[in-house]
Amino acid sequence: MGLYFYNSLTRQSEPFRAIEDSEVGMYTCGPTVYDFAHIGNLRAYVFEDLLRRTLKYRGYGIRQVMNLTDVDDKTICNSMQAGTSLRDFTQQYKDAFFQDLDTLNIERAEVYPEATEHVSQMIELVETLVEKGYAYATDDGCVYFSIAQYQEYGKLSGVDTSELQHGARVKHDEYAKESVADFALWKAWEKSDGDVWWNSPWGPGRPGWHVECSAMSMEYLGKTFDIHTGGMDNVFPHHEDEIAQSEAANECRFVNYWLHCSHLIVEGKKMSKSLGNFYTLRDLLAAGYSGREVRWVLMGTHYRQQLNFTFQGLQDARSALQRIDDFVLRLQENAAEEVAMTDEVKAEIERAEQAFCSALEDDLNISRAIGVLFDLVREMNRIMDNAEIGQAVRKRTLDTLRTFDKVLGCLHIDGEQQIPQEVQRLVEERQEARKNKDFQTADSIRDQMAAQGWIVEDTPSGPRVKPQ
């Protein structure tokens, strides 16, 4: 079948054809580092990781660029309120962001450009737009992009520019779809910006948010590249503005494929702090869930469908992953030396490999791919129920699971599963109590672990901890 993606620009599924056969250029909208990432943000990053891993699985090299927005309205406002420099304020959230990536086993991009380190490229892009008549400076030292001069404005989002009022401008980085207006490329310094400013041909100031991504993607991927991703909330105005300014400046197509991740709700409601259903990864880890369980939930619904994040879903993820862990353990412990691989087993494994690949090629159909994984687990368990398997079957099955995990990123075929630090501490305390023959304390600790969703099994080689 080949690899197909739904292109937000054309609003249809299209076969994927890279500009270069050897490498895919991909730009992913990264975090605005003014706070910890919430699970809605993380859903987009997990989707982009699934996309990256699928492209690699299909044999492509990857050059992924993910920006770090460390200067915009939010970062400046929050750093001023905190009474710290912009750099010190944003650094703590950059560090937290990378910790989240590691916890969720999200592969690192090749480049993480910081906006504050690329202001000269942004100024150069704005100068080009002014020279070509697509942008204009105002008396107060700001520069705006003129939507009226770019005839294709709205082709990604579908916004109607027919009622655009002459001279209408919007200075904020983020604004509503109804606010179709000329947008700021360069913002003149204001007192509320504190010491955040750069010199420019238009006076001291800072870049607008939208121009940042255009300048940084051009710097590392060229004027035209393969894939641009982000959340649906980025379609307008951010991605629409990126297209306009990039194509106006370069007079060529900006991006060939646009992929957008849908929204996340929590327990059937919009996530918000006022409703008490606003969660960061740290909140979920503190509640006793592991990174692989959170990844499984965030990944398990197709990226273009709304995800209803629930705590029951986390429990279901724990059970699903435990089923796979138990299957892997059974394979590793029960294989005999000299039992040949049958045609039935070989055909079952090959069918699974082909079906898994086919599912991913269909616009990252993850639910179908996971279904293939569990079909394989069920069939191989059935085979092991009825006959002894050999080392050849064990090795081939585990190799297939390793291949699947190159995409899924949470099966842990060869490594230890993630156990929360608090649970690991309880295991150690229980072992110490058992060593001292204090079985009442040991039983109490076991009950504490059970209350957090973990059970401990005592084996000759030591305690084995797994989710309930």
C-alpha cells in the first residue's frame, strides 16, 4: 500500500513522497516554556514521536527540528511576575520539558532551536518581507504582515478574508479566528517588556511569535521541507501565518504535508484548572502511574480523533502492558532447546508483521496496530498452551516484539519496567522488614503497595514487582 497521511492543507489522504529519498525534513511545534507541559501538550509530542518512529520504521532517515519558544507574550509576562530574568525563568521549564520527553520515551529531535538565539534570522526574514511589499512598518516601530498582499491567505484554516477591514491589525501572539487582521512580525519595545529587547532597523523590540517558526525552520530545513506538525489549535493563526510569511518571502511552497493532532479532554470535559482536571506529567507520576502507562494512553487514540483522557484509561493501560509483560516472561522462561518452528507459527508471526506495518502506513492507524499486537499475543499463548515451543520461536517472536516497540516505545522487551520511586522505596523497606523477620510490617507495606496499584511476588531471585 505504501505510506499515507491525511494532509490538513489539502484535506485528504495522500501518499507520502519525501523530497529526498534518504531523509525526511520535519518541523514540530515545540513548547512555549512558561510553565510545565500539560497532558494536552504531551499528547501532541507523543503523536509526533509516533510519526517520527514510523518514518524510521519505514526506512527513512529523519531530520526533525522542534523549536523552543523562549520569548513571546507569555514568557515575558510570567518572567516579569516572577521577578527573574527571561533566560533564568525559561530555563527551568526547558529542563522540565526534556525530563518529560525522557519519562515518556520520546526520541530526541535532531535540533532544538531556541527563539532567543535566532533573532537575527527573524529580523532578516522581516526585512525581506518589507522589501517585497508584504509587510510594513508603523510609526510606533512595529512591523506587520499585510494579509491583503498575500492572495492565498486562509488556504490552511479556511478563514474568510473577504470582510477584512483596511488597516485592521492584531499585535497579540495568540488571537481568535474571528480576529483576521494584519499580524505583528516585529513588536516595538514597551515598558512591560522590561529588559527583553533587540536592536533592529525599526528600533528596539522583539519578534512576533509566528515569524519565529518560519525563520528557524528555514535555517535548519530549507525553504521547502516535507512535514510540519502541531496541535489543531495551531492551525489558526500560527500555522496560517507561517505559511503566508514563508511563501511570500521565498516565493515557493513552504511545506508539503501538514499533520495536526486533535484536542484532548479529561473525563469528558474540557481540561481547565478551574474544574480541577488540569494535569501535568508530574501529577500523574505522583499518583503512582508510570511514563509508559501515560504514553500508552496518549498514543492509543488516533491522532486526528479527540482523546478522552481518564484515570480508568490509565488503569486499562496498566493491565494491557502487564499482559504483554506476562507474555514476554512466558516466552523467556518456557522455551525448550530443540523444538523446531512450525509452519503455523512462522505464518502467524509473518502475518502480524505485515498487518502491523499496514496499519501504520494508513495514516498512523495506531488502534489497528495495537490490535495486531494483541492478536499475536493471543495466538502465541494459544500455541504455547497446546505445545512446547523452541528457542527459534522464542527468538523470532521476541525480535518481532522488539520491532513493534521501535514504534510503540513502551513494551520494554529487554529492559526493566518503570516503577515509581515511591513504590521502589516500599519494595526495599519490605525486603528489609522480611530480612528482620518483621512480617507484620512487611505485610503492611505490601498493602500500601496494593493501594497504589502494585503487587509484589517473592521469587527465588528476589521480589518481582508489577502493576495490578
